[in-house]
Amino acid sequence: MRIMAVIVVILGIASLVLGILFIVQSGSAKQEVADTISPLPLAQLDDQYDAVTAQYEQMKAADAPKDATYNYVYGTKVGLGLARSNVGTANFVMMSGIVAIIIGAGLVLTGIGQMKKA
């Protein structure tokens, strides 16, 4: 029984370490996205994407010729969409890190409790 408690504690510590790494990596991923779209703050990313999408939809509905302006708006829409998805992925990784830390703490406490009990 004691060996199982030690395994649970080791798994909990591993989960804690991975959770911390996930949180650190998500922060650096958000910073990378912020650096890539540097004139635009992350807080305004969704609003800017919505504005560019509306402009693109207007051009598409008006059967605008596919000139340089059309391509620029389309490229901007795609770039902002990718930035939004990267921010969403970074947020997911951060939440996964928080969950891993909570699970790790629970495993460590459970393992320690089992060791004291045995």
C-alpha cells in the first residue's frame, strides 16, 4: 500500500510541474502574438477582427473586383483570425495548466494521506 501512495505522490508532483510549465508557456505564447500584432493591443484584437470581417463581407457582397485592396482586406482578416485562434489556444493551455496544478495538488495530498494511514 505504501508503494501506491509513493506512486500517487510522484504523479502529483509531475502534474504540478507540468501545470507550471503550461502556464509559463501560455504566457510566452500570448506575448509572441502581442509582439506579432504590436501596433494593435490584444484587448482590441476581437474588435479589429470584427471590423475587418464586416468590411470584407461588404466588399464580397458588392462583388468588388479582386484588386489589391480586396486582397489586403482578405489578408488582414486571415492574419487577425490566426492571431485570435493563437490567443484562444494560449488561454486553453493556461486553463489546462491550472487544472493540472489542482489535480497535482490533490494527488500529492492524497498520497501523503495514504502514507500516513499505512
